[in-house]
Amino acid sequence: MKKENCIGCYCDVYNHGCGGASECWLFKTAKIMYRKRVHIDQVPPYKNKFERYPDCYHEQRYVFFNK
């Protein structure tokens, strides 16, 4: 797991010293896995492809489904 995988994650600011933190509290246990990124306003069927994201990765207004 590299911090480059966290780019775009809501909690990535903690990897850059926000609030005096040295890294995100989920970083050490994070694992890369295939997940589907779906916007909350998107209607089924979800034709988005599975992509590699950390298992703790999250964005505002998106949900992630594991493969």
C-alpha cells in the first residue's frame, strides 16, 4: 500500500499533516482490492467497471461495492 493510492480519498488530508497527523489512521491496515465506484444519484443497473481502490477509500456522494 502506498500513499499514492489514497489520492482523492476524503481522509487523504491526514496523510499530509492535517491536524498534526503523520498519516491517515486507516493507512497501516489498508489493502488494495477491486471495488465499483457508484455515484449516489446513479440509477441501476450499475455498468461501472471494478477498479483497484484501498478497502478504506471513500469519497463524498459515492458508494463503493466490493467485487
